[in-house]
Amino acid sequence: MVHKIQPVSFITISSDMEGQRVDNFLFTQLKVMPKSMIYRILRKGLVRVNKKRIRPKYKLINGDTIRVPRVWSKEVGKGVSSTKVGSAQTFLVENSIIYEDEYIVILNKPAGIAVHGGSGLRFGVIEVLRASRPDEYFLELVHRLDRYTSGLLLVAKKRSSLRDLHEQLREKRVKKYYLALVQGQWPIDITAVSAPLSKHSGKGYQKEVRVCEEGKSSQTLFQVKEYYSKQATLIQARPLTGRMHQIRVHALHAGHPIALDNLYGNSFFNEYVSMLGLKRLFLHASSLCFTHPNTRKIMCIKAPIDQKLENVLITLRMNI
């Protein structure tokens, strides 16, 4: 366990940072500090805004000056601050960026790397970005991808961008499209799956999602892209809601699990596609359409599947 001192600091709130609660603001600024300690220094009045004591729910205003006291934190192996991000991880994440400006970053995330740390993982994409860009005061995920799903991931570089993009997500104005290889011939008439989903505890850190009447309303649109005899189908999926493992569970619910899905897949189909050279879940976030938070222009970004996935499709076409 390493003890680290957090020196006294003064932070002036800009227009892009205003509107958030002071406790939430401190969570993002003091990443190595436990939340319990942050609430403790707030209760004791050690955090001052404009030289006055404030409550955790105080909402920051443009021009506010926050005094953060000299406090100690304990690094116990959580997050990037207590583990050194290797150059390989940094190169992998930075090299996956396909678009960036002063408001957003868009990555074509490789399969196998999580979007954030936690559940036994010390770091993910967002922690690597923060570690490699210490001068960036704000970097936050706009949405998430499963660890073994590849494809387009959107990161906000300003709080105003995050608010705007989250509003677009709530209003279903962000369109996300995925490509997936599924077992069997997907019926042409199944164009949507509406089935409520709920989380359940699995083995270790793993969470499972199941179709359940008491679950949250969930809907995914599907479109057939290509058939490969009776063995498999390439489909396009567009989730209208953003539930955990939604596409994977809805595909299973329709009777056509995704290739090499080790949680929801079919073992015989998984063995078949493994012999064709598939090494990971065949699910890829291929297209993302949204309104740019600053220019207000419609952006449609595409990321083709990688060559390894394309090789599996080529082999399937040869076997027709």
C-alpha cells in the first residue's frame, strides 16, 4: 500500500465545468482518493468554494474558486494511478483513434480491452487515455462497449460535449450499428426483437443478462446482410436502448446466438467457427451517427471489420 499526498490546490470553474455537483466534480479530479474520504473533507468544511463551506450537492457556477485541502490518499491497486500503464497499452489505444478534435475523440476499439477499469481489471481505454494525456482536464466515456466487442467508441473532451451527447442518447438521436455473425439462417421477417432484460450474478466478476418480464424494456433492430449456407448469417444490429449485453442476449432470444460468445453462445457453433479461424466474439460496432456537440453537423463515422474477421467471412463464402 502506497501513501500519497494530495497538496492544496485552487481550481477555477469555467463555463464548460459549471452545473455539476461539487462532489461529482471532486470524484473526477481526485481519482485516487476514495469517495468516503471526499465526503469526509466536504462534511468537515475542508473544501471551500469562494472561501465558504458548501454541501456535497452544491452546483458549481462559472467563476467559482474551489479550494481543495492537503489530504492523504491510499493507493491500493485500483485504477491507473496505482499501476503503471505500459507503452504497449498506450500505443494500442492511441493508435486506435480515428477522429479527434477539441470536443470529442472517436476510437476503433480493439477487441479484448475494456473501456474502463473495475471488476478485476486495473485499467481500460479511458484510464489509458487519461494517463497518456495528463494535460487533458476532462476525458469521459459517452457510452460503453463490451470488453470483447470491437468498434466505434465515443469519448467526450468537455463536460458540455458529454451533456449534449448524453441528451442525444436519451432522445435516441444517436444511431449505433453493429455487425455480428450468428448461428444458422436468420429469418428475413425478424427485423426487431423487443424483450425486457435484467442483470444476474454470474461466476466471479461476470454478470449475466437474461430476458425477464421484470427487466428493463429493451429493443434491437436487425437486418440480414449475408447468408452462408445454413451454418451462419451476417446481420446488422441497431440497439434502440443501451442495456448491458443487449445485442448478444436478443440474438440468443431470437434463436441465433453470436459466434464465439462464450457466455451466451452455442458450444457446437463456437467450435465450428473456431475451426474457420475465429478467435474472438464476432461483434463489431461498425457505424456511429450523431450531431457534433459544437458544430451541430451530422457525423456518420464508419469502422470496417478487421482483416481477421473478414478472413472468416471469406472462408464461409468458400464453403457455400
